[in-house]
Amino acid sequence: PAGWLNHAVSTYEEERELRNHLFHQGFGGVCMDAVRPAVAMNLPVPADLRIREVESGDIQSVMAWLELSDLHTAYMRSAPIYLGSAQERHEMAELREWLAQESHHAWIAERLSDGMPVAYLQLERETGGTSMLVRDPCNMAVTGAFTRPEVRGNGIASLMLDAAVKKAASCGMASVSVDFESRNAPALSFWTRHFTPFTFSVLRCVDGRLFSKGGAA
């Protein structure tokens, strides 16, 4: 519509010709939705790593999750992602309240040699940030994940995902979904290796000077 500065479009996997047209019209990738069957990979956990589900009453594990969540936020807000909408800081009470809700789960990975928390992942039944195609009673969604950059490439993120998929399967779920920012290169590489993308959202930001006199909607 005239006066709007941001134009967003979501396309399906098969609409490649449309995405190509949108690219030439100034649209760039923003986020993607992807899905996989809730089938465990059964990956072996290294002897120096412990993966455990976070419990609301376990303050140590909640604090580790909080630390990793804040690192995740800082990572998403910095170059080259520049996601300004990323929350500046989480609060322990907020995470414990989230965890207390039904079908909400989180895991942390800790290095046993020094106790350092190196990764987290969270899973929930419903989320408004994904495509309506996966808003299904038999689907659970990954809604947050982060691995410290210095330990990436060691399969830790895959182990975290495996724990989440096992939980989803044990809850009777048929699938697990995820949505992520396409400009987050490590995330793009990881999620597309384990999931099948099915929607691609693109965004065009119009030069606000065109509407500076009359005001923009």
C-alpha cells in the first residue's frame, strides 16, 4: 500500500520463480520455516559433555541457560545479522515462568572438564512466529538455540537437537519445526542440514524520503 515503508512476502519452496522476481524488485531474505519428522538421530554424547534438561527449580541450570540466552541476543544484534528486534536481556524470572508452562522444554550442554555451559536449545508446543502449516497439535517447535562460537563444529548443536527430537517423539509428536533468520549464516547451514525448508520470507524496505512530506503509514 502507498505510504508503507516495509513490504514483506512469504513464499513456498516451489515458488522459486516468484522469489527470483522479488529479488530483482529489491526484496531480500529475512527468515525461513523448516520441518523434520520427530525421529531421533541417537547420536553418541562425548565423555566430556553433559546434556541435561533444564528444571525450573534447578537454579544452576537456569542461570546457565540465562547466560547462553544473553550471549545469543548479543550475537543476533551484532554484525553481520543486525537483528534489532532481539531482546536486549533476559531475566531469570522470565525463563522460569516460560519453563513452568505446559509443553515448554529447554536443554543445556555443559563441558565437564570446567563446567562451562556451551549450548542451549528450547522447544515448545505452540509459537506464533512460524507458518500456519506447522501450527499443528502433532508438531513442536524449536524456538531458541545457541552454541558458543568457539566450540562450534564439534556436533554439539546436533546433540542438542537430538535431545529435543527425542522429547517431541516421547510426547507423541509427528514433527519438529524451526524458523530462523536466513542472514544468520551458521544457523542457515545447520538448520537446512537437519530440516526441510518450506517457506521463505523476504522483506523490502522503501526509502522513507519518498514519504517524508506526507508522512508514512
